[in-house]
Amino acid sequence: MTSAEALREAARAGRYRQFELSSHALQRMKQRNVTRRDIGLALSSATSAAHEGGNKWRIDGGTDDDGEPLGVVIVFTGRGLVVTVF
Amino acid sequence: MHCHECNGDKFERRNVELTTRVGEHTVIDRSVVRPVCAKCGEFTVSAETLEKVELRATLVAFTEAPRVTGAMLRFARKTLDMTQAELAERIGTTFESVSRWEREERQMEPWVPLAVLGLVREKLMPPPTGVELKKAG
Ligand SMILES: [Zn+2]
């Protein structure tokens, strides 16, 4: 997978709100008042994808509902895209 | 299926505890059942399930908190996946009003939380199927 493909997949998953969240991501969401909508917007508006090894990518340049920058780490798995940390 | 954390392949289905912050309040939801990694305890929740968890948390907070604050309204709007302008249109107001309520620059009239609660309930409980509306006559 190229970074352009990873970015495109992330944007699609974000736009249609089709992703999963790890228990760690859920914990961070509670701490930072981040909702499903924020993650969706951050993924769909992201501008860069950096490979972190394996199926893991760092997705940056996107913004949340407030217009604040929100970067996320995602893993592509057999069942779709999992947001692990941000 | 493999765990995205440890690559383990043994899972146990059980209830997980999901905590949501709705403005100044915390809502704990123990109704979601997920496969949990037997090795590291990791689990995932889909955005679709999270939507329901957020809606249920909003419903409980709006119903049980002594008053609905700007931060709670903001959380509810995000849970409904709407911009300030979209929410304003649905409840018959302007986005400036929604923005001021969220920032607590203006007090919400009593109908505002009720209208938002109506939208939350509508998403959680879609209209029954097999029931038709017709014009009388
Ligand atoms: Zn595991």
C-alpha cells in the first residue's frame, strides 16, 4: 500500500464513519472530549499518511469539529480500519 | 480474526465498560458485548456502535443532569454528527445562537434541550415500520 492509497482509504473510512476504535483510543477520546464525529472528520480531512511499519500508518493534517488539528494512528486489518491512538 | 495489538487469536465475548464524557458529566455504559482478546484484553468498538453509545450517554445526561450546559449541548450536536448550522436548521434557530449556547454566552431557552433530546431519541428509536401516514379525508 502506498501512502496515497492509505490516505484515500482513511478518508473514505472517515467520511462514511466506517472504522473501529481500539480500547486505548476510546480512553483518549474520553480524556480529550473527542467524539466519533471528530475522528471521522480528522480522517476525511487528513493530508498525509506516514508508514509506521506493518499495517500501521500515521494519518496527519486533518482537523476535528473545532477545526483543531487531530492526527491519528490507524491499522488496516482484515475487518477494516482500526484507529489505535491519537 | 487476530488482535491488532498482540496478534493473538483467542477471544472471549463479554460486556465491556465504555465511559463517555458528556460535558461536565461521565456516563458509564455496560451494555455493549465485544470479543475481548484473551491474551492482552484488547477490544475494538465500531463507529456504528460508538454512535449508539454516544447517543445513549447524551440521553441519560440530558435527562438526569440538573441542567443542560453549553458543553453538553456541544457534545449532543457532535453525537448527532451535525455542524452548528445543521443543528440550527433542524431546531429552527440560527447557527449564531447554537454557537453562543455552546460557549455559554447566552442562556438556553427551556425548549432547546427538549428539541435536541427529540433528535437524539429519533436517532436511537427510528419510527416503527409497517405504519403509514395518510392525509385524512
Ligand atoms: Zn491482544
